[in-house]
Amino acid sequence: MKRYYFKTSEEEKKNGKTMPNLFELYHDIQLVSVNSDELTQYLSRIDWRSKIYFCDYFMTLKDFRNEEDFFEFYVECFFRGIDIYFINTPECNLSFIRELFETLDVKPPERKIGEYVIRCLKCCAEQARWSKEMSSSLKRAALMAAKKNGSQIGGVKGAVYNIPKAEDMKKQIMQYSKSFDGTYSDIELIKKLDIPRATYYKYKKEIKDKKPTK
């Protein structure tokens, strides 16, 4: 049994940390370096009982040309005995649908199996969507309640806090950046330090402004 991870384009934009975190759990996990159009063909290289991890069902769905292409991939995994896991939306895990079939003793006609899998997936996706929306609504409600009670939400505008990790990052930016004592371009240094672009430029501006830390 092998483990694989497919990184969505949305994760690439956000510099997502799911893959590094998964690697801490499973040192044998491999990154699938193909686009969504090639993903179904890639399955021929994956062994039975292997696992493919994705960050989120809805993010993955966006990477496919249309919903039908994704369903085709999902059903193909079902028939090949390959499990799909969505870390942030486990309701859509293929293993869960397999368990539903077994628990409820669902035995559709062979030519209808794919259709049943898709119907189950759609129901699970609606549940996942509801869970995400409810979670977001509860977080907003908690923030509003805290604000009404006089709590400070977020940092004070213009304040620079003495965060040990931030100070270390600033030292490295000064050491390696072309703008200071180094030879790295901004793009190269962001990749080297493995930090979000917004954070990098925030620290760089603070260095240039020489704001006192609090």
C-alpha cells in the first residue's frame, strides 16, 4: 500500500502546508506531479489499496474541467480499489462510501455501481458543504460576540509585535535579500524561507521602516 498527495492549484496560490505536514506523518508519501486532466490516466501507475490524499473536496473539484470528469476519476478509483481521502472534508472520503455500501448491504446491478457511487458522493458533498458553512457561521458569531463584549479582534493597526519567529525571519531577510546584504531576489528568498508572500513583504517593509518592536 502506497500513499500519494495531489496538490490543487488553489493550494499552490496560497502556499499551502498540507503536503509538508502530511510528510511528517507519512514519510513515504509521494507528490502526484500531474494536472487534473492527467490524473485518471495516472491511476494505472498506482497499486491496489493505495491512498490518494487531497486537501479539500471542493478545492479538488475546481481543478477539474467539469464535475463529470471528477466523478469519472472518483468512480475509477472505486473500481480499482484505490482510496481517496479529503483532509478537510472527510465526509467525501471514498472509504466512507465503501463502508456505507457494506453497512447498508447495498448491492446495485453491476452496470449501476458507478451511478450509485456518484449519488452517494453528492449526498456526502452536501453534508460537507453544510458543515463548512455552519463552521464559518459559528466563527463569525463568536467574533461578533467577542467584539460586543469589548475584546480586541486581531492586532492593533500599525503595531509590530516581538515574535521570536518573526525576528529570526527578518534576520534571514537582511542576510540573504538583494535589498540588504545578500544576493537572493524576492521570489528566490520567499521560496528559500518557505513563507507566504504577504508575510515576506510585511517583514521586509518593517525592516526598511525600522519600526520598533513591541
